[in-house]
Amino acid sequence: MEISMPVPICLIENSPAGELRVQQEALRVLAEISQPVVVVAIAGLYRTGKSYLMNRLASKRTGFSLGSTIQSHTKGIWMWCLPHPHPCRANHTLVLLDTEGLGDVEKGNTKNDTWIFALAVLLSSTLVYNSMGTINQQAMDQLHYVTELTERIKVKVAGEGGRQEGEDSAEFVRFFPAFVWAVRDFVLQLQLDGREITEDEYLENALKLKPGSSKQDQPYNLPRKCIRQFFPARKCFVFVQPASRKCLLRLEELWEDELDSEFQEQVAQFCHHVWETSKTKTLLGGHVVTGAMLGNLAVTYVDAIRSGAVPCMESAVLALAQIENSAAVGEAMAAYEEQLGRRVALPTESVQELLELHAQCEREALRAFMARAFKDEEQQYQRQLKDKLDSKCAELCCRNEQASSDQCTAVLRELSQELEKRVCEGSYSVPGGYQRLLDDQREMVEKYQRVPGKGIMAAEVLQQFLKSKETVAQAVLQTDQSLTDRQREIEVERARAEAAERDAQLSQEMQARTEQLLQDQERSHQEHVQQLTAKMEQDRRQLLAEQEKALALKLQEQERLLREGFQEEAAQLQQEMRNLRKEMSQPQGSCSIL
């Protein structure tokens, strides 16, 4: 899939009036991306070099605007869609989101800062937080947006199994992105108690809690608790200053040999980590997000914010499911038509041949539907699809019958020309003419039956044709002077018996055709059930994997808390894990299609 996007574009505009708007141009770009997306967003204070890191993730020197003054340069959220550079993600699109700098005093009204941060969390699969200097209390205080996330984002709809008090982190960790803290212009030695430590150990040490619950401890512990709870999958990178202060003003113009070699190595390690470890963006339940879905998610969240509501993950997923499932029905029907167009050649020689053709196309349609549909828990959209496919099958049968009827009629018209001519010329209005008529008619029928490709209406059209000729045959019979009255009576009875026999055979054929259609309906039902069952099992495995991942991260965090001596917090995590295990043990929904 070719992605032609030479420069970033604005995804979500933050207008001077403080209103967030999703840009139509960005939605058009995303709508064309049917591949799964890996979404990397960056957030942090303004003028901290976020855009430079994003350009490097794009393997470009320029792209996202860097600016060179103390003013915040990026407004809203800007987007750059690129082919994913990692070989293991060759069929994925890398979506980079550069967010407006937080804490810009010139904005006057900073109420949108938290919404920008919340949107970065909601839309990304990896969130990079960019800060300057060191991870100290000031850096933690500047990350106060994390402490407001539970007020800005809901997991479930209230009153419908919504989250309970104390279960926030257990719910949020299942869909929050991986967290990378990038510390810029870092000048300290990575040492602790006289020993060298890793960047990750540096971060974990900075996130340690203070024992106690006094008013003085709470401001210290709150941001740390939130980061630990909401982002148990976290990583840290530190970067030295890339060049001299004077050169920083034209950072994007600098060549590699003008940059500090240690900085270059640190940036390379950062990019490699993000490319290699960033997961495909998924929704609750493990449903993979495409570019088109990402655009719809952005619209749903921004619309909620503009209306004064709190963005709700469950509501967004349900709204997205309706859009995607409707599209899945359309995509499935398009797949059916495409397969049918390549395979069908009407008329078919038998109903069974036609139904097998329909079954093959239906199977492909169902696969296309199942590949895109999700959270169709009442099978509403699959029922829509089945109704459409049943209608297509009925329409196909009618088309097949009409094609066969037209073909048979054309064959009979051609074969009966000579016989019609003789009737018109009075060739059979002579003694012995009735027998000659019967002989010519039988010969014509034999020729008709030898003609291939007539289809399933061959017997019915022939019967209709022969019935249309009964009046002529009776007229010739009555005027044939070579026959006695008794012979005429015998011929009438014989003709009646032959017609009755053909009717009986035709009735048997139609009964067999009806039985085949009924059998195909049962086959279609079983095909839908089989593919739905497989889909539900796949969804169950995805959900279980998601839950097991959340459980493992929670366990890892609990072990950290126990090592640090925070028994109460560890006990709270233990309860969250019990709740999660209980949820994992609950039976899944049943297949109720039709």
C-alpha cells in the first residue's frame, strides 16, 4: 500500500478560541489507510524539542516544524503517516502525532492542555513524554496532566457495568499506551549509591514513593502513583545536548557530523526501540485499528470534548463498531459480487452447480465481514449480511432461470423453424400427415436435447413449447383421412399420457430443486455459525491475551511496591488482580445468529 504524505498535516486543530476540531484533510488521508496502524504520540512542555524526535522517527531531517524561539510552534495535534520502517511491520502504517507544547503561558487559557494530553493517550499505542534536564519534582509537577486522566477519560458507560471506585488503574492499563520518558539535555551521571545504573533504573528510582500519607507526602506521591498505575509498561531514554547552544537554533539544518556523537547514538537507540517495540493500535478486546478507524476515533473523542462530555472508551468503541460493521457488510457484499463476477457463467447446468458457486462466494464474503467486523455482539450486522446474501442467492437463481429460459427458447425457435414452415405450407394436411408431424417433432426434440448449455429450465421450456403446439397437432390429427375414429381416440389418449408423464417428471425436478434450495439454506446457516464461532473464539483469545498482559504488568508493579515496602498499595493491586482473574474466568457469550 503506497502512502504518499511528504509532509505532516494537522489532525486536530486547537483554534485561538480554544476549540478543538478534527481536520477533514487528515480524515481523508486516514480513510485511505486500510492497514493496521502503529501510533506514536509525543507530549511535553513547549519548546523542549519534541518535533525533532518525531522527525527522526520519520527518518527525516525536516517535517514537523521545530521553530527556533521560545514560542510554542505546534498548535493542536499534527499527523504524519509513513510506511513502517521495521521489517516485522512491513504491512503496517506508522502514524506519528506531534502535540502542541503544554504549559505555553502565551496561550492565556491553558484548559485545552489536558485535553491535548488526553487525546494523545487515547489515540496512541506508544506515548513519548518529553522533558528537559532531569526527572525531579519539578518534572513530576509538570506532568500533572496524568493525575487528571481519570477525570478526562472514562472506560465504561456509567450505569452499565461502569468502573467501580478503586478499579481505575486495572481498567485503564488495558488500553493505555506504552510510556517512554525522553529526558533532553541530560547532564547528570547515571549513578545511584556509587554504582552505575541504567536509564530505566533512573526512571524507577525517580518514581519511588515516599512512605506515609501526610499532606506533604501526597503532592509528591500522586503523580508518581498515577504514572506507575496507568503506565506499568514504561521506558526511559536520556539525551545529551545535541550541539552547541548557537547551533540549536538551526537544529534541523545540521548534518550528522555537526551533531554530538553521543546524542546521535542515543537518538538511534530511541528510534530503534520505538520502531521495534511499539505495538499495533488496538481497542478494548484486542481489535486492530486501521487508519480509517483511527480517524473515526479522533472524531468521536473530539465531538465528546466539544459537547462538554468526558470521552468514554466504551462509547467510542461502540460508535466505531457501528461504523465499521456497516462498512464490513458493504465490503462483504462487494467481495461477493467480485467473486461472483469472476466465477459465474449463466446458465448453469444444474441448481447444485449454481448453489455451490453461491456458497463459494458467500464464504469469501463472510471472511471479508469477519475480518473487519467487531463487537457485533447481537449479530445485528451479520444478520443484515445474511439477509442480503439470501436475497442475492434468490436473485441469482432467478437470473439463472431467466438465462436458461432465454437460451432454451432461442434453441427451440431455431430448431422449430422448418416444422413451422411445413405447418404453414399445409405439408401435414394430407393422409398420414399426423404421423409425419409426430416424427418431425420427435426429431426436433432429440436435437434440442443434444444441444449443450441450456441450463435448468430445459425441460420446463420444452414442455411449454410442446403444449403450445397441441392445438396444431389436434387439428392435423382430426383432418388425417388415413386414420379411423378409434385410431384418433387412441392418439389423443397417447398424447395426453405423454404430456402427463412430462408433467410428472417436471414436478419431480422442481421438487428436487426445492429440496436443494432448502439444503443450501441449512448449509448457509451452518457456514455463518461456523465462521461466527471461529470469530468469537479469536476474539476470546485476544481478550484473554489483553487481560493476561494487564495481569502481568500489574504483578510486576506489585512486586516493585513490595520491594519498596508499600504493603497497602500492593494489597490494592492484589485486589485488582483478583477482579481481573475473576473476569477472565467468566464464560463468554454464545453464538446466537438466526
